[in-house]
Amino acid sequence: MNRTLILLFLLIYNFSIGQTSNVTNKQLSKQEIESTFTENIRKQLKIDNSIYRIYEYNDKIGKHFVIMTQNKIDCEQRKECFDSIKVFCYLFQNKTYKMEWKLKDFIVPNSYEYSISHWTKYFSLDDYDKDGIADPIIIYGTFGMNDTGDGRIKIVIYYKGNKRVIRHQNGILDDERHTQVDKEFYKLPIEIQSNVKTIMKNININGHGIFPSGWEKAMKNKELKIIEN
């Protein structure tokens, strides 16, 4: 093998190694939640709502926990209803929890919305740009008179500690549907943008939402407000 081929092989090998991420994640079991996040720990972290799910992930920064909570209320429309949700992300180092970010949202008061929930079917903790740091993507939505048909959807992306959001209003009629994209979303690595668009496609396919026709072209053109053509 001549010297040129050897150098080419080494370049390809090093590139492939550089593209491999060591980010791992898992959902904690009920037993793991109870043993790790005891009542005392929850009080310290001011986690007052009931815990829905907890995910642990490890990247080059360290060990993190994403804690999803919800506040249950009585309602007639569904078996379980919630008027608000909260999500916390903690970095666990030296036996100490350090908050990295948190979000909270709620149903609109005195509106047709009756519940809000985490959509963990679309939740993601992958490292899309292969920099060794996880890129959390949180999705949740509200329920209205026509279930998800006229509820709201939010897609929240955390990248290097900064939040970008895509907000969508569902609707039965075409002119009721509209999507708003944060300007900073288009500055995200293309790998993250592509994954978010895949999530949006799956939301359409699964009947959990309908984005305005032509939304893919609109996002390709970096539009911030997308309505039905």
C-alpha cells in the first residue's frame, strides 16, 4: 500500500471516530425513581408535582437527569387530565444536583383546552451534531374540544444551554392552523433541524397534528410564521 492510500485511510478512520458519539440514555424504572429521587431529594429540588417520567443520560459533560412532572386535575373529558407540566434538567456531579434548565407550561385559563401532556413518543436525547453533548428535544401538547385536533403543540430544543421553540396551533379548519418558528432555530446544526422536521412529519402521520400545507418549503426558506397557503 503506497503512502497516499495509507494517509487517505487514516483520514477516513479518524473522521469516522470523530463522528461517533458516546452519549447514552435510559428511562428510569419506578423503583429507580423512588430510590434515587426520595421525598427528601424532591423537597430539596422543589419538585412539587407528580413525576411522570425521569430520563438519565450521560455525555461528555457528565450525568444528567430530565425530570418530567404534571399536575393532575378532575375533568370529564378524559380518564386523566392535567392543567400544567414542568420539566427539569439537572447535572449530577459530586453528589449534587445542579439545575441546567427548566420549562413549564399550562392550559390556557378559561379556554376550550382541558388538559396538557408530555408527548414522550417524540422525545429525544440524541447527539445529532456528534460533539459529545446531548441535544434534548421536548414535545408536549394540549387537548381541546376535538382532542388534539384543536390543541397546541410545542417542540422545544435545548442546544448548548439555549432554548429554541416551534409553536403550533392545530385546527379543524385550514385557516385555524398556524406555526411559529423561533428565528434562532435556523441557526441550529442542520442535523438537529432535520430531526425536528422528521418529528413534525411523524406528528402528521400519526394524526397528532396537522401542520400548514407547504410547511416544509416554508421552513426551507427560513420563514418564522407559517400559515395555510
